[in-house]
Amino acid sequence: MPRSSAAPVFAALGDETRLRLVRRLCDDGPASIRQLTAGSRVTRQAITKHLRVLERAGIVHGERRGRESRWQLEQVRLDEARRYLDLISREWDDALARLKKHVED
């Protein structure tokens, strides 16, 4: 994932409500807005807005079924984000190893 395409993903995941939605879709699979609002103090309208942000970032997509939309994760996009974080982690590990070597020499 190029750095430029990673920013919208991490920006979308930077909200606690959206993170909870992603977690719920990860744990429970595809769900309707009604299911996603169950047990939550967040309105359906607010959940819909959060899902649209996640959709624009490519993290979820909705599919209309009758009167409901079923939302599910875009696993490929999440896998790309994970690979990007792994790359950043390796870069930090390499930088810290170089710093350690420099300090010890």
C-alpha cells in the first residue's frame, strides 16, 4: 500500500466508533445497520455516516438486500494496511538497530 493510499484508511480508523464497527464486523461478519446499532447508544443515522467514511476509505462495503443494507469488511484493504504497518515496524527496527550500533561504537 503506497503511503498516499494508506492515509485515508488510518484516518478512517482513527475514530473510536468506527473502530468498534470494524471490530464488530470482524467478530460477527456482515451485519445490517440495525444489527450494528443494537446495544449501542449511537443512532442509526450516526452509524450510517461512520459506515460511509469507512466505505470511502475502502474498509467496508454495503450491499442492498430488500429494505436493508448488509455491511461487510473489505479484508484485502485491511490486509494492505497490516502489511503497511509491518513495513513501518521493520523500518523502525532497522533505524533503532543502526542507532544502537552507532551509540555502541
